[in-house]
Amino acid sequence: MRNKNQFLRMKQDQEKIAMITGYDFPSAKMAEEAKADMILVGDSLGMTVLGYDSTIPVTIEDMVHHGKAVARGAGDTFKVIDMPFMSYHISIEEALKNGRRLYQETGAQALKLEGSGEVAEIMSKLVHAGIPVVGHIGLTPQSVNVLGGYKVQGKDREAAQRLLDEALEIEAAGAMAIVLECIPHQLAEVITKRISIPTIGIGAGAECDGQVLVYHDILRYGVERLPKFVKPYVDSNHLLGEAVQTYVNEVKSKAFPEEQHTFTMDVSVLPEE
Ligand code: KIV
Ligand code: NA
């Protein structure tokens, strides 16, 4: 399993960090077999596997449940797990309590928190307690209703400066990496050069130290509309949808099951009809 220092070295050596989300046993296993450097147990699971329309309804219990399944599928891969909506905003005590629970019960190697400012203070407390943390700035989906929608961040002078300041603040808080979501690639490049910890981009261009995408998005699995920054590598909706349809049709038409799917026995021992 990789560790924090190896990720730092990868940045220095300009070796890209490949991260993908994982939510359950099979997705985690697939990411590990593909030798992804990191798996993110993202609170995007609220959308991808639980069917909510944002990450806001996701609870600590949801994260623990899925985080444990991911750990069973990817025991040898570095796992980052999201602290969900409002689990780190009520008080420092509550944030530490929730952080401890996610970290200890799932066996993830780091926690990810969205935002800066007061959140950076929480991050430094978590790091102080021995828990590695990853930052997340730019488009922060837990704040979608404050941001006014899912849109590109940091495009004007003030917003760009603010994002750089946030990145520096998160680095100073002791974070081991920062996710940059949905910002122009030129700004991501400036941030990447100005901080010593790795940047992991999603919709933040090729200059980031690593990339992260959502498992269901790259597989086009259960999602219809994909954001511009996603590259789908297969069309699972079509591929898997067709397989499920054929199964249903074959049951109806009695084409399934066939002899090779069937058990048999000596009929003389059968009870009378
Ligand atoms: O929850 C998630 O999937 C994320 C990534 C998109 C960065 O936070
Ligand atoms: Na997330």
C-alpha cells in the first residue's frame, strides 16, 4: 500500500496519481486490480448508489457501511473516505468524534473534508490526533446550494486568488493532498506549482498531480448525463441493460434455463405426484 510520503514523492517525480471512487466490494476490488493509487469512498455514493439527487442526505452511517465494504474489496489500496454533510461543522468535538469513527471503523487511511477556514482548523485537529486528511476545494458539492449550482469555480480574479489562498491554508493545516474540483486548468496549474502537497483534479485539467473520477461515470453505469470533465470508457447502461433485458425475455420465452443450468436426479426416488 502506498503512503503519504510516496504520494509526495510522486508529485516531485511528476508521476501521476490515479484515483477512482469505490463504494462497495466489487468496485473496490476492480480499482485495486487496476492498481489505482488511491480509492475515494466518496459521498457521491449518495447519488451513484443510493439514488439521492445530491450528497446532502448522506450520513455517517452510510459512509461507514460503504467504507467497510470497500475495505473488504481493496485491503492493499490507500483509501480516502469523505466526511459527509454537516458531520464536521457543528463543533470541534463532534467533528473529531465523527472523524474517529470513520477512520477507525472503516480502516480508511485518510479522511476528506470540503472547504477551508474553520474546516482547515478541524483538519489540523484531526492531523494532530494522527488522522491524515485530504482537502477539497473549488466546486464543493456539499455546499451546492450556497454556490448556486454545479458550476466551474475560480474564474474571476478574486475567486482565483481565494482558491489559491484556500489551498495554501489547507496545506498549512497539514493536509496530505487536495482535491481541486471544477476549476480552470490554468488556475489548477498555479495552485499545483505553489503548494508542496499533491493536487488531485476532477474537472481541473491535466496539470494537477493526479486525477480522480467517479466509478459510475467512467463506466456510464446508472448515470444518464455526464459532466464535461468525464471520459466514459464503456457504456455499461447499454451493455448491462441489454444483458438484463435478454435474461428477462428468455425467462418469459422459456429459453432459459437450459439443460446445462439444471440439476438432475434418479427419478425412481421421487415422491409420487
Ligand atoms: O464524492 C466524490 O466522489 C468526490 C470526488 C468527486 C472528488 O468527492
Ligand atoms: Na465527495
